[in-house]
Amino acid sequence: TYSDYRFIEIKDILFLKADNNTTEFFMKDKTKIVAFKTLKYFEAILPKTFQRIHQSFMINQNYIARIHLGKSECHLKPLKMRLPFSKSYRKVVSELAATLSSNALT
């Protein structure tokens, strides 16, 4: 809120989800934090490890377990969740997959 500040570790953020003019942070410990700023705002200030994959989602690439291009899904490690990525962000996700595969066993 405008008079309440909550400090979180960037490394603990799994993904962000847009909800109108608010953004929900989904954390590694399965908690959810709501911020009264747009996803676009956070896209501009978060480090490059966070990638926009959908109009409504930004993902922390450090928690990606799998990218399924055929189903347009990103799978997250700790929560075993699947997040969709849209066609307009397919190039970003393909580049992300190439980067991650160069650093991991495939």
C-alpha cells in the first residue's frame, strides 16, 4: 500500500501475475504478495533474470524447470506449476530456452 512497505528478496520471487492495476508476487515459500503497481512498472525495474512471457505473467528464469514450446507452457520447479506464454512472447521464450539449455543438461 502507499504507507506500508514490505521488503522481499528478489531471489525468492517465482513469478509475477498482473491483475488489472495490481501485481501479485508468487513467492518460493508459496505465499502471495499484492503490490499496487502495474506489471509494466516491475518489468522496468526487475533484473534481467525476470522475463515477460505473457501479457499477464513475468517469470524468474532461475525457477524454470521446463519449457514446452508445443503447449506454450513454462514449468516452474518448486511449485510444479505451469504458466502459459503467448504467441507474441514466443521469441522471448525461445531465446530463454536457448540460454537455459546452454547452462544445463538437456
